Amino acid sequence: MVNQLNDYKIFVQRIGLIGVTNILIAISSLILLPIVTKSFTINDYGIWVIINTTIVLIPGFATLGLPYTMVRFLSAEKDKEKIKEDFYSLASIVLISSFIISSLLFLFSNYFAHVLFNGDVNLARLVSIIVFLTCLNAFLLSFFRTFQQMRRYSFILVVQTYLAIILVSYFAINGFGLFYATMGLLIAYIISFFIMIMFIITNIGFKIPKFENMMEFLSFGLPTIPANLSSWLVDSSDRYVIGILLGSAFVGYYSPGYTLGNILVMVFAPFSVLLPSVLPKYYEEGKIEKIRIFIKYSIKYFLLLSIPAAFGLSILSKPILMILTTPAIALNGYLVTPFVATSALLYGIYAIAGNVLILEKRTKLMGTIWLIAAVLNLSLNILFVPIFGILGAAAITLVAYLVAFILTILYASKQFKFDFDLMFIVKSLVASIVMASIIIWMNPQGVINIITTVIISTVVYFVVLIILKGINREEFEFIRQLLSSESS
């Protein structure tokens, strides 16, 4: 078994770098959270959440699915001239489509300002410019992911994230208001854009493209738009529904608990970043057994960390939010976290297992699955948010992710035989329940007590898991070799 895992060991070593990066990204959201919640009014904070939700939304369809197309088609390519031709062909199309979308947002800024930004037209126009940069940056960042330049990928993500934190924090703390805090985002994205352009031109040079393979690229990328848009609707449309039906203040109550539960993203993000650039090579070579090993152990190691994390975040949500936000936000929003954490756990399994459909080029099927989940999510939110408020939105999010998870596993299983370690999942759940009991008994309040509780409960989880033999001898040997190779 250890011999079978040699390739996966290299993969996990790369995950280490991405894992550290995503921990830094997750921490960044917690650093910024108390600054903006305590510097802005609850209404302005709600608008801030909607701004960031919009910035995440637009690249999902404005880039036409071409960032992921680049990962799928160029990750195994060795011919530098072909790489140059295809990259600049894709980049040109993304540039044009992003400019068109952001221009439309700018032209209709009066309407969007009225609906989303409390009538602030200048803020709506600024957001349209940020959207343009966000689309370009999302595509350029995929270049480093495609060619597994993980150090540069991580460096750029960290620089962009923390530069934004510094600038936003400066404007917020010094009372410049929401507009200038948003301007801080724009400055960070501009600087990141030029860093990436410099790296890419240094790496492959420049070329005026001939658009030789665009039909093939678009036929793969365009069907991913419904999946991207629908996935966003499941993940983020609740913020819009809450803002429109209940007001921006309730978005402010809802978002911090959502952010806390969504920290689980940092656990599966390394897998979702690396697997799409690693698996196509084995797929093209017909090494299906290697793909099975990658997916099996990616799911297992993801669950190893995410199951206890979901329990811990759910129980500690209220005391953590009391520290990071205001008492009003904590008391209104802490029950959102358990729903979101469970949703993120299901999405993590989907993100790993869904690679099977991508390898089979079943992007239309993925789009259909997420469309079903999105329609369900949006319609139920409209029906139940006025009745059950933000907890209704959180519960509906979980239902939508559960539907997407089940459908994806069912269809992917027809293409590929999954080897889920069900006994490990049971043992991890048992260890997590024991861990959760310790957290409830300790009932920590305050930073020091919470940190102490997290350390103790983490040790308890792994001790119980080891006693239950949740990880076997071969896997212990694999981890030992992994650690020894990293330290050498």
C-alpha cells in the first residue's frame, strides 16, 4: 500500500503549501471581521457583505468557464508555443467578456445602487470596476494553478488578501467610510494584477493569439457557466434575498456566522486546487487506479480534519462571534454556523468526487445538478426567509448542498467506482462526539480559554481516533515517510 501511495505523497506535500496558504486566507477573514463589524454601522456592514458577494458572483460567468478550461487542457501540455498560443487566446476572450459585463454594471449603476447599495451610485460604479479586475485576476491566477507553480500561486493569493486587509482596515478604522474601504479592495487587486502579468510574461513571453482552439475551449468552458452560477446561487444568493426581504441589517447579522462555518473551505481548498491539475495526466495515460487512490485518500484526509472542525465550530460559534463581532451580531447569528459548517463538509466531498465528472467532460451534467440545487435554494429562500428569518436561509443552504452532493455522487458512481471508507467515517464521528462533549463541558469564554479548549479537544479527538484504529499501520507509515521527507 505504501508503494501505491508514493505519488499521493508528493501530492500531499504540495497540499501542505496550499494548506498553509488557505489557513492564512481563512485567518484573514477573521482578522477583518471585527474591524468592519465594529467600524461600520450594521447597515453599512450588510452592504459590505453584498459588495463582496457580488465580486465573487460575476467571475463565475463573465470568464465563460475559461479559467478551469485552461487547467483541464493545458496542465499536461509541454509545448511552450502551444501553451503561449492557447493562454493568450483564452486571456483575450476573458478580457473582452469581462469588459462587457463590467461596462453593463457601470451603465446600470443607478439601478444597482438603488436595489443593493442604499442608493450610493458612486459605490456601485466602483464595484463595477472591481468586478473587471476580479475577473482578470481569477483567470491569471489559474495560470499558476494549471502549471502547478504553487509557490507563486500562494504568494499572490496571500499578497492580494493581506494587502486588501491592510488597506480596508486603514480606511475603516480611520473613519473614511464604506466607499474608501471598497477603494482599498480595488488598489489591492490592481497591484496583484501587475504582479501576475510580470510573472507570466517572464515565464512564457508574449504573443498575439490566432485563436486556433477556441471552439474546443468554449465547448468545454461554456457549459460550466450554469454550474458556476448555480453554485454561487446556492452559496451566496441568500445574502441578496435576506437584504431585499429583511434589510441589510439582517445580512450583517447573518454573514459572520456564515463566515465562521465556511472556514471549513480551507480544509478542502487545497484538494480542489491541485486535483484538477494532477488527475488529467493520469486520465490521459489510462491510469484509472491512480485516480481512484487520489480520490479515496483525498476524501479520507479531508474528512479526518473537517468532521471534528464542523463539530468544534458549531459549538464554539457563539463565544467566538462574541469576541470577533458585536453582542447583537453574535446573539442573532451564532446558530447559522452549524448549518453552514455541515454544508461546507458536504461541498468538500463534492469538490473532490466531482473531479470524475470533469475528467469525463460531463460539464453539462454538473451544470444541471447545480441548476436543480439553485432553483430549490432560491425558491425556498423566497418562501421561508420572511417566515423563519436568517436561520431559515441557513437551513435551506444545507438542503441545497445535500441535494447537489447526493446527485453528484450518484452520477459519478456510474462513471467511477468510489471506495468510501465508511468505517473510518463512523470512527471519526464517534471521536468528534467525544471531543464535542469536552468542549461543552469546558464552556470556554474569552480568547485564552477558547484557544486552550481547541488544543485540548483536538488532542482528545486524535487520541480517541487512534484508540479506535481510525488510521491503520500502513497509513501511519505513509504519514511518517511524508513527514521525514519534508524534514530532510
